[in-house]
Amino acid sequence: MARLRKKLPFPELGVPWKMLKGRIFNRGHTLPPWRERKVDHGELRLIDGVPVVRVRGNPYQMGKAQGELIGEQTRKLFERYIHIFSHDVPGDIALAHEMEQNLPQAYLDEIRGFGEGSGLGYDEALLGQCFLDIHKVALCSTIAVHDSMTTTGEIMLGRNLDFPSLAIAHAASLVVCYEPEGGRRFCGVTWPGFLGILSGMNEDGLALAMMLVYGHKGKEHLKGQPFPFVFRRVLAEHQSVDSAVSFLETRPYCTTTNVMIVDKGRHAARLQLHPHKAIVDRSTKEKPALCCTNHFLEKGYRSFAFTWFSSTLRLSRLRKAIASGVPFDEQRIKDVLKKTAIPTINIQRILFKPERLECELAIGEVTTAHRHYHKLSREELFPPAAPSQNAQPALSSRA
């Protein structure tokens, strides 16, 4: 029985074959074009060509609005990505239902709203939130610098998201901004149908970027929350690195990851998240830089995986850039991201500037060596709240 044989996480040793399969099967297929539009509780705008979705209200309302705005793109992406990547979608859905019981009710309501609004249905909408726990597939690099390591002294977070596109996902990147009732606004750089956070920032100037860690199959389990929702909770519920670290030390996740977290107070922390322990390393004014890739650095938690060579090479390049002592400006961070990107799968490059509540992102064709960065300003990510919204912190997801 496929569901019983399958364990989390499944190392994607067959990714090169799936990339070839995707290139063949998706030849001639494109996503439906993005269209500016409004629905109840949400709208989609194109800002410098970047689709930016904004949703507001209670969880069900936000989910339904997002589904209505990007349902066409979601259905196409699921058909041409998840159904090609996975060899057993019913088995994956069964695994997703095992994780479902660990999700807060608010997220279940949002998934239900999204499934209805998009036409995807609840089961596949749920699978979209658990897919990266079931199929470990992303390879990423991050760097956080502040104080003497930046030319302005401000804190900045740079991240590469290296993810096999299957010749379609590279065209699907978008920014989603959440404005939940009585909650904190936050934003995330994501894809249609993916409600969690891999890279994002909230209105309090807390930003994060996560990296999957490979090689710990025997120690992982299904008894935690899908990690993208865990990182979404960080942005929705916390305003500082200290608060976020305290939350993650409770270990609500079930899949091994690393995560870099920074805040506008010029604090940065690298967390190695193992189901048995959250290992925290912080930057200081004396050592105001951290970097990370796709393996654990802590002795006793390291594990060899097929990604190890790439991960260590990328980490060494980041460390070399930091060790040079040359302060980083925005361009130098972008140059370092370019040097550490995996050319064939680098679908997102992002620079977060928490003190300004700004971000820049490069998305689109993965073969382009010189990527164009689109700037999203504070006003575009976190517009001034109406007077009735000022009484409480807000909740949102942007990039």
C-alpha cells in the first residue's frame, strides 16, 4: 500500500528525471496571464509586472478571495507541476490528511475557502500546503548583514530560492499580502495555491527566509505542522527575532529546515530546526553577518545527503564574501546571490530591507544570468491602514 510504504521526507533523488519530464510534458504550456481585478475581500495588481495579490478579512474570506483571484493559474500549476512531479497524488493527499489534524482551525478554514474560490477543491488545496514536507525539493542560500557589514548600517536579508521549475513554476511567482481581521499584516513571495511562507516580511519589520535540510529521513515524522505554515505563523504572530526564536524552540514543525530571521532592530538569527532541537546562532555588533544553505552545521546533527556538495560549495562562497570584510550594499548582496545561485533552478532572488519595509525581487526565466530586480516599496506592501484598523496590529503576507 503506497501510503504505508511512503515516509517523510522522501529524498528527491529523481529530481533531474522529473525536470526532464516536466520540460517534455510542459512544452507549449504556459500559465494563464495575470489580470488586474477585484473581488470581495481582495484584489490583484500588477506592479512593475509583478502580480501582487492583497486579501483581507477572516481566514475563510481571505482564502476564498485569493482563490477567486488566481484560480486559473492555480489549477494550471497543479495540473502541470504537482501532478507531474508526484507519482502518487492520492497517496500524497492521504499524507496531507495526516498532517491536517495538526493545523490550527483558522488555516483549515482558509484552505477550505481557497479550495472553493479556486475550483481546486479542499483535498488538493490541502495537498498544496503539505507538498514541500512530503517532497523535499528546494535548494536555497541566504545571507543576513547589518551594522558594520553594510554601507548604511541597516540590516538586509538576501535569499536565493533554487527550485526545479519543470518548465512552468518559474513563471508563477507572485506576492501575496495578507490583512487579517485584527491581525498583523505580512507578505510572502510565493506561487498560486501555496498559502504558507518560504520568504516573507511583516509590517513590524520581521523578515525570514527558509532552507530545506536533507538527509534526516529516519528522524522526521508527520506529527507536526507543515513548515510553510509554521513560518507563516512567525510573521503573523511575532514582531521580533527574540519572539520568533522562542516560538520556534517549541518545535511545532516536523521537517528539518534552516531559517534565517532578521528584524528592523538589526538583530539576525540562524536557526537549524531539527525535530529534536532548535539550534540558534545569533549575529552580534562585533560579528554582524550570518549565512546559511541546505545542511546543518551543528556537530551531531549533520547528515550526508545528495545535496551536501552543492550546499557546502554555496556556503563557502557566502562565507568568503563575509570574510573579505567589505561592507555590503544592495548591489553587492545581489552579486553574491548571483554567485551562489544554481543557474538551472534559480527561480527567485529576493532582497529584504526591514527597516524600510521594502523588498526587491528577481523572478522569471531561470536561464537569465543578469536578473532584473523589481522594487516593492513600503506603500505598495504595507499601505497606510484605515483609522479603524489602527487599534490592533495587522496580519498580511508580502515579498
